[in-house]
Amino acid sequence: MVPVNVTGIANRLTCPVCGNDEVFFELANDVLLTSYYIQNSDGSFTHDGDSTQVNGEVLLFCGSCQEDLTQYHQRFREMIF
Ligand SMILES: [Zn+2]
């Protein structure tokens, strides 16, 4: 098989199962989500942001076939800009 590399970027992450190289998702275990609100003068509340704290493992999946790609997770994190 000849590697296809049209962009010239050697580091593109590709799902070994379905070949998807565009959509991926992370799944975080044991997440603490804190939502902040400000109360307005009329008694209503405005959402003022969230903070998340991940205490568990974070897994990486292919967004196309849902294959577990956690073995590539470290490389994935290094390439987020
Ligand atoms: Zn896939």
C-alpha cells in the first residue's frame, strides 16, 4: 500500500479502521462540571461560564466508526491549537 499524503503533513491522525481523518471525539470519565450564574436586579439569572475538572481517564474515539483511538490520545492533545 502506498501511503497517501496529499497535504504534506506527516502527522495527520487517521483512524486505522475506517480511514477517517477529520472527526474525533473525547470521552472524559468522572467530570466535575461547575456552572456560574449572576443574579440580575429583576431576580433572573445569567449564565456566566463553566469550569470543568476531569478526575478520571480521558478516552479518544473516531467520530466516524467509534473505534477506540486512545492509544493516539497523547499525540492528539499535542496537536490541539
Ligand atoms: Zn474510524
